[in-house]
Amino acid sequence: MLVKTRGIVLNNIKYRETSIITKIYTEALGVQSYVVNGVRKKGNGSRIALFQPFTLLEMVVYVSHRGGLSRISEFKTDYSFVSIPFDIRKSSIVLFLSEVVARTVKEEEENLPLFHFLYNAITTFDEMDRGFENFHLVFLLQLSFHLGFGPSSGAEVVEQVAFSPNAQAATSAPTVLDMQAHEAYFNQLLQKPDYATIPNGKVRRELLDILIRYYQLHVDKLGEIKSLAILSEVLAE
């Protein structure tokens, strides 16, 4: 059976000489993995750029009731980026956020509110020409509501992380008082994200560290986010 759907590329891995296996969050079918042949050909025949993280596609896909890997019958760009591939800061943020989504969103079923949140967030981010320093923080907070553990306040985030067993055992972790100093920033990001005032990159990194720990408390086997190191380096200032 063939199904027409939009999709958000989460990642891809090499498969054989010129093909890939790609994970895509689809509008109609939730998370799906597809084999795509021939997209890594050298020269003008290559279409690998269409399968970079958070690329937005329009597709016709095969659906198999037996599960497992499927294939894409047709695909093309649904939205053409104007800035993300050309801005190292934005592409690093997208790489990081797409890894988080790939690790947290698992359902193989339709979830239109989540799809529309992701789609609109990506297009909005692409169109922003300034003031996107806090985008990844706001994104993670808003995504947490779609995943079922959105916090009601900054205090809820900080208290859960600060008083978790892992935090108590980690000698190098920030103190409870250090974390509590960030509650007001989280409240800004939750309540008035467009007007949140985060003083510098150091505080943003600390907020992100707390947020990742918050996710680890709620998402089973989240594991290490490998692209975090790249993001931290790019957004060091």
C-alpha cells in the first residue's frame, strides 16, 4: 500500500555503496525507517542533501503490515531552507535537536500536534535572522509537553534534577543552590520565551545541562547526546 505524507528527517546512516537507511518522523505514520537507494551517488545524481537532519519532505511511501524497513516511492522537498544549511550555529542546533527528537520520539503512529509543532518550529527557526540564541532551550521545554512531562515552573525542573539520586551521587555536579539560581531563567523561557533574557553563553550551557538531565529522568535510556559537544563548542560565546 502507498501512503502520501510529509516527513521530517531525523538522521541517516550509510547502507551499502550508494544507499542510506533514514529515520523520518512522518505526519501520517509516526516514526519510520526507510531504505533509500542511490542517493549517495557521486556528482549531480546525489540527493543526500535531502536527508540531512530536520529536512522537510513530501513523500509517497510503501507501508508494510509486516513491519521493519520500508521504502520511499517518491520524495521531494516540502520546504526549502534559506539559512539553516549556511549558518554553522543554526546547523549545529538542528543537529543537536534532531538527535534529541530521534531518541525521545518512538511512536509508529500519527500524532498531528507533535508533527505540527516540529514542522512549525523548524520553519520558524529557519526564517529567524537574529535572536535565536535561546531557541534550543525553548524547543526542549516545549517538546517536553508533547512527550508528557512538561514542567509547570522552573522550580519543578530544578528540583527534580537537583534532588535526583544521580545528582546526589555526582561529586562534580552543580550544587542545589547553583541550580536554584537558574529557576528564574527557566520561568522566562516557559512563560515569555520571546522576551527571555539569558545573560551569556555560560548560563545557556548550564541551563541546557540541567534540561538534558531533566530529560534523562523522564526518557528511558536516553543515553549520551553525541552532538552536544559540537553545539557547546559552536555556541561557546
